[in-house]
Amino acid sequence: TDVKSVNLEISAVEPKQYPRKRYPEIAFVGRSNVGKSSLTDVLMNRKNYAHTSKQPGKTQTLNFYNVNDQLYLVDIPGYGYAKVPKEQRETWANMIDTYLTKRHELSGVILLVDGRRWPSKLDTQMKTWLNYYQIPTLVVATKMDKVKHSQWNREAKFVKNAMAINDSSLALFSASKKIGQHRIWQWITKVAKL
Ligand code: GTP
Ligand code: MG
């Protein structure tokens, strides 16, 4: 996809703040610090537009990026970061649950996992939850630049097993090396019916 325009339209916390335009939406979910904002940037072909950080817990709202006036990429806070106070984590969890379960415009979710590790319990629980709500999901194993090329097949097998998915629902990605974004765009184009 040729990204011509990108605009952070709104940072929302409540449904009444969601955009009124009825574009299809693709949301990014995964553990805090896994690389959701970094993936969003690479897909939008922008550098640190979706603010990334070494500190987990950087993204705190639902950030709706209008791409080409035809689609929203929605960058959301991560889960599982223990240093965020419990109350704050619960508020975020509610905000994310509400968005993922009630938003009609949501066409698909990109679930990021760390390519250097076996997917965590939280990751597999999230996948089970997305299955339950029948939300089309692409699992993206990211930070693959940190994994030797000879180990990529092995990593892909791990993730497919842990998530109970096949090849068509998995992409390997690196934000720093910019590997894998074309396949991710292909998936987005298909599920968002662009
Ligand atoms: P929260 O907003 O806190 O949930 O984090 P996030 O998932 O949005 O992560 P973010 O994109 O901010 O990235 C977290 C850290 O991981 C940053 O230091 C990034 O530079 C780094 N990072 C992200 N993607 C990659 C990647 O593909 N390779 C490497 N080596 N580092 C990455
Ligand atoms: Mg973020």
C-alpha cells in the first residue's frame, strides 16, 4: 500500500471519542514494550510518529491514525507491565476490552509477540480471547533482527504451535531492519477490504 497521508486523528479513552468516519480499523495488541508503536510507524512509513520508547507503558490511549483517508491504524497500550499501578492497568484493560468487543469498524487485530521468546501465557490467553470474539487476527513475531536467520523457521514453528495458527496467520517482522511489512500490509488490505 502506498501511504500518501497519515494523521493522528484522535487519542481516545472512551467510545464517544472514537472517530465518526466509518473507515475500517486495524488494532495492534501485545505486551508492553513488544514493539506495537514501532510496527505502526514502519507501516505508516514514518519515523517515531507513533511514539515509541524504551520504557514500557509509553502508549496510554487508543491512538487512531488516519491513513490515506481510507483506514485507521489503532495503536493501543500494552498489557502485562507490572510497574504500571494496578488501578491504571485495570482502566486500560477496560478501555481495550470495550474497544475490541464493541467497535463495529474493527476489521482485524495484529497481535505482536517477541520473536526472541516462546509466546507468554498472556499472549496465548489474548489469542484465545480474540478467537472467542471471532476477531480476524494476524500474529506478528517482532524483533526478528535479534534472532539468527538460521533460527527463523524454528521460531515460526514455536509461535504457530503456541498460538494454534497456520502460516497464513503469522508474519515475521523487524522494525529496525524493516523486514516483513509488505506481508503485513497484504493481510491488512485483505481483512479491511481495501
Ligand atoms: P507500549 O506502548 O509501552 O505498550 O510499547 P510498544 O509495544 O508500543 O513498544 P515500542 O514500539 O515503543 O518499542 C519498545 C522498544 O522496543 C523500543 O526501544 C523500540 O526501539 C524497540 N523495538 C521495537 N521494535 C523493534 C524491532 O523490530 N527490533 C528491535 N531490535 N527493537 C525494536
Ligand atoms: Mg506503544
